Amino acid sequence: MISELNSFLGGWVMYFRYAACRSHLRDLDQWLRRKLRCVRLKQCKRVKPIAAFLHRLGVPSKRAGITALSGKGWWRLSGAPSVQEALTLHWFNRLGPLNLERRYAALLH
């Protein structure tokens, strides 16, 4: 999914490289990261796997359990502080998704 996303977004940034859209790309980067967090949590499907996943990524087990049991929808859950603590920018950099703002800045120079 990330490789498809990278190819699509890379072309999109190339198309809009002459427009003044740095802040829009920053907002889109944030939205994409949250959507990818949402998708990753959805892959866990249930409370115990979500709590175990968050705990494996460094969230204390009590907070991971409370977050997993919150009953929020996937989108709201992806914005929770403990989920953002677990799925950090470093985690995303290891996955390899394209950072739109960095790509845009590189094209300008």
C-alpha cells in the first residue's frame, strides 16, 4: 500500500512543484500519517491485539489497554496521544512513505 501511495504522491508533488503549496503539503502529510495509523490499528481488529501492538511499540501496558478499550472509532483512536506516541515519525520513516514537504523543498532547489 505504501509503495502505491509513494508512486501516486510523488507524481502529485511533481505536478504541483511550481505552486506555492508548502503548507498544504504539510497538512496533507499530517493527514496521511493519521490515516496510515488508522489503517494499521484497523489491521489489529480487536482490543487485545491493539493493546499488545501499542505495548510492543513502547506504550506502557496500562495506557495501551485504556486506549484500546476506549471504544472510539478508528479515526478518533488514531489521533489518541498514546497511538501517536507509539507510531511516531521515526516509525513512519522506517516504513518509507514519501514526505511531501521534503520532496517539494528538494524540487525547488
